[in-house]
Amino acid sequence: MDDVVRYERRGAEESVAVITMNRPEYRNAQNSAMTYALDAAFYRAAEEDGVAAVVLAGAGRHFSAGHDIGSPGRDADRPFERRAGLWWDHSDKAGGERRFAREAEVYLGMCRRWRELPKPTVAMVQGACVAGGLMLAWCCDLIVASDDAFFSDPVLRMGVPGVEYFAHPWVMPPRVAKEFLFTGDRMDAHRAREVGMVNRVVPRDGLEREALALAERIGRMPRFGLALAKRAVNQAEDLQGMRAGMDAAFGLHHLAHAHNAETGTDALAGMDPRSMKRAASDGS
């Protein structure tokens, strides 16, 4: 875990667990090793009695550029011990079965697991928070962003209707979510706060101080009361259709992958990090 994720205790009485994604050279792109290391870190934070709140961070200039679709550390073909569900190992399977089993575990399943952590979580976002990076921020209770942060879900360029943890219509108004998806454009931190996706926007040099202070302040509230309040709000979102909506969107996500594989060269419609960046820069 120390390689791709760092875990440390900060604040008064070390009451805040800071979990930091540590692949800055790849803008903290999430391979499976990172995802399972994050899961271990969240589990550790839940288990340690002295931890009252959690901050999720990304090392370097960017919070996270999303799923790893092209770094030397890409490991989608490797087996890992199942943690977030009962789907079988994907690594010796083929086609839709392989992709569905893996993504049900490492994307949708993991994010749901972290959303239910019974301690408050704060995402500390700077720079890029793109596609899979959104999922990590969205499963946290609060988001504090630097004024240089930006958010986007450009995967429609692959013919895929949004990331697997499809929280879009709950973290922003539906028409804003449609524009966000249809254009793939970046949303800056101030606009994200305006539509309710982000709680606070601060200068880059004050981001860590603000996020830690907020986490520490929240952590002074009664532990069980915090857990119950968090559960109450999460249940309200689920009663508004969040969980069922995500399940439906996850099926559409995999229909898109299957369509790409059947009609083109691969399940990502031939896109890679370089072509995605080029498409974003020319506005296509």
C-alpha cells in the first residue's frame, strides 16, 4: 500500500486519517493496485478508534485523472482478492463477463463500500478530477477544492454514457448533468460549487489547511451521531433512486462497451489517454 497509497494520521490527537493517492507521475490514475490499496486504507481508518474523520487526497498537481487506461502500471488483467462483492475473479474470463465482473468490484462496488464508511470523509481536490477521479470525490461526504481544480467526465467520447459510479443526477441538477456529459467539457471549481457539487473553494496554497481543519472540526462531533447522520442522508439519496439509478446506468455502461467491442477495435472505441486529451483540446 505504501507505494501507491499513503496513510497518515494528522491533526490534534492525530484524529484525522489522510489517505493519499500516490501515483503523481500518472496524475494518480487508478489501477487495480491503487484501488485495493485505497480500500485497505479506508478499512483501516474505519477500524482505528482514534480516527474521527478521513481526508482523501492526491499527491502532486492533480487529484486524479481517472481510471488507468494506458500507464506502465496498468493491471486490469491481474487477479486480486475480492473485497466489495461476490462476483468471481475476472482475470481468466473473456468478453463482457470479464469486464462486468471486474468493474462491478473495483469501480461500482468499491465506491459504494467507501460511501458507506461510518465516519465523515472529505475529498481534497486540486487540478484534474476527471472520470474515475469524480467517483472517488463523489463517494466522499464533502468536497473541498482548490481554485485551480476542474471536473469532467469525457467518456462519452468513447461512446460510453458516463463513469460506472453514476452519481451525476444526484451531485448536480439533471440539466447540468446532461450538459456535463453531452459536452465532456471541464467544469471549474467555482461552477462546481455554484451547482452544489463542491462545498468550498479555496486558494491552492490553502487547500490542505482548509480540508484538514474542516475534517478535524467535524470529527469533534459525537462519533455515533455523525455515523447516524451520514446514514440518514445516504438513505434519503437511495430513496430518491440513487442506488437503483446507478444499477441501471451500470448496465448501460456495459452495453456501450459491448457495442464498441462488436463494432470497432476494442471496448474503449480505440481511445487512449493521448487521443482523449487531443479530443478535449480541440473541442471535438
